Amino acid sequence: MADLTVASFEEMEPIYDGIARRARATLGVSAFGMQVMTLPANWDGYPNHRHDASVEDANQEEVYIPLEGSATLVAADQQVELRPGMMVRVGPEQHRRILPGPGGVRFVALGGVPGSFSASAWTELGGPWPAPAS
């Protein structure tokens, strides 16, 4: 039997009135944090936060992957437009806030502690092509 778990977003346990869905727990992921977030149009409730050593999920860098809609990620004096087809990484110490656009936004938030992952050489910039399985 294959070692895989499949679930639609709608099958994932919603929290905060559906703003977040517990993707990591639903799929049984234990290597990194992951949630599906759906923020309504022009909502201002997403907290300005960071994942430094003082918080429960300490020292995590996050990657945001927009799936639908648009938003603006605010980090210090920088603003980045979030839209499908792009990704943004934010370091653990950096305060960040996401402001959804007029159509709202759905995105995947991935989190992990830097240094806890051992990357294969082929995934590095300019690295070798992956070797075929024998």
C-alpha cells in the first residue's frame, strides 16, 4: 500500500471561522509546518508577527505560496505583491503582515526551522541534474 495522504482543502479542519485550515495535521506532515489560509477581501485581521525565539512556533522561516486572489505582504519598509505563480520567503526575525486585495487571497503558508533540512545537491542553484534512480 502506498504511503500517501490525499485531502481537498474543504476536508481540512477549519479554524478561525475558516480563515485557516489545518493542512499539516490533516496530511500527517511532520517535517515542516503548513496551513492553507483564506483571507477575505480587504481584511485587516492578519497579525503583524514574526517567528523569533519568543513565540510558540519559534525560529521558523516561512514561505507563502498564493493560490488564488492577491494580497500585499508588508515586511518592514518593503511591500511585495502576492499573486499566483510566485512565492515569498520571510526570515524568522522579520515582522510580516499580509493584507488581502479586493478579491481576497488563498495561500499556503509553509514553515520550518533553518538548518533542520539537508538539501540534495541537485536542488541547489547551479547544482547538478538529479541522477536517475537505479
